[in-house]
Amino acid sequence: MSPGLFVALEALKGLGRVLTRWGAWAASIAVVLLAGTAVIVLPTRDEDHTARTVFYLVASADAAVGESSLNRLAWDIWSWPGVSAVTFRFPGETEPQEIAQRSLVVRVRDPEVQRQVGIRLEQFGELTSIDHIQLTTSPPPRLPATSRVLALVGLVLALPLCLWLARWAARGLGAAWGEELALLRYSGASELLLRVPFWLFGALAGLAGAVLYAACFWGVWSWAQEVPAVRQAVPTFVTGGTVATVLGFLLGLALGLVGATVGFPARRHA
């Protein structure tokens, strides 16, 4: 039997004897990935949640007015004091109201500007009617910035715990495989060869943790599709599922390999 095959078989036997430690390590990797995702998708600062009122004038244009004339009129209106935007609307559109004919929508700063602009618009023969519109909107709900701070604290606590569990699990594997490890060292096997089963042990833990992470992520994602408040509060979470999954598997594998490297039992000198 070749040394590599012997090492692999004995490593699998050792894994069966430390399955509980390995499972705890894999679960901690999933926790690290979940905490890291929360740090990324949660808001970095508190947002203004006060209701906002926007003032518009909808000016319907005569059907005989040419496009070039209407464009010049729109640019002229946009240059007036207090006008923040001028846009075109066409029949069938519904913002900021039901549009029955080609129109200019003029957004203004406040009610006084709305009144003054309305008076000026009434002087243009190209415009057949002027509607004054006031819309009050509330921004979508957002989680407070403290939620990201808590996620960051969780990540800071989870990382060292993950490394400690990695060392604990790898030492358990080393103890379960102690005689075989000593025999291989005595027979002259290289340290690199002896590390291979520990790296395999760590890679499996990392992939298992990534699978657990992906299951949790997509489970919450599926639930969030039915809860509009969640989609509005954390929009990045809803749209970043594929990227999060790919990064989760890559980082999970990396955490597993790093943990196995840290936990590898060093040679004891007499």
C-alpha cells in the first residue's frame, strides 16, 4: 500500500472518531460566514425616516405643439428659480397622476414656488391645462446602524471561536491518529505528507460549514420574498444571493484550511 493511500485511509478512520468536534467546527464556520454577510448587507448609518412632501405641476400640451417647441419650453421652465426638474409624460403613464395627453411634469421646491410657476405656465398658449399636485411619501423602513455594529461584534467573537474549535478538532484527530502519525514520522514520512489528511479534514469542515451557511442564507431569502418589509429594509440581501453563495464556499474552504494548518500537531522533540 502506498504511503499516500495509507495516510488517506487512516485519516478517514480518525475523522469518524472525532465527528462531534468536526461538526462543531463546521457549524462555527457557518456562523462566521453568516456574521460576515450581516456586516456587509446591514446599513452603515441611520437614515432619515421622516415623511417627505414633493410638489409638482402637470402641464398638458396642445396636440398641435411640435416636439422642438415643447423641448425649448421645457428647457426654459427648468431655468426658472425654484424648479428642480422638468420631465415629459405621455398618455397612459401614471406618475405623478394619470396622464391623458402629452404633458410636462415640473417639480418645484415648495408651495410658494408651485403657485408662482403655475401663474407663469398659464401664460403659455401651448399648454392647455395646469394641475397642482402635492405628494407625501414615507421612505421604506431601514434597520438601524446599530444592527451592523452588533453583527460586527458577532464576527469578531466568532472568528477566534472558529479557530479555537479548529485547533480542538485537529488535535482530536491527531490524538485519534497518534500511533499512526508517530509511525509515519518514524518511518521518515515528510511533514508535508502528514499535513495532507489534516488539510482534507479542514477542507471538508469548510465545505460543510459553507453548505450550512448557504442553507440558512437561502432559507431566509425564500422567507424574505413574502415579506416586503424585509426586502425594503435590507435590499442588498435580497439581490446578492448568488455572490454570497460563491463567496461563502470560497471563504468556508479557506477557513477550513487555515484552521487545519493552525491545529496540526507539531512534532514533539525528545
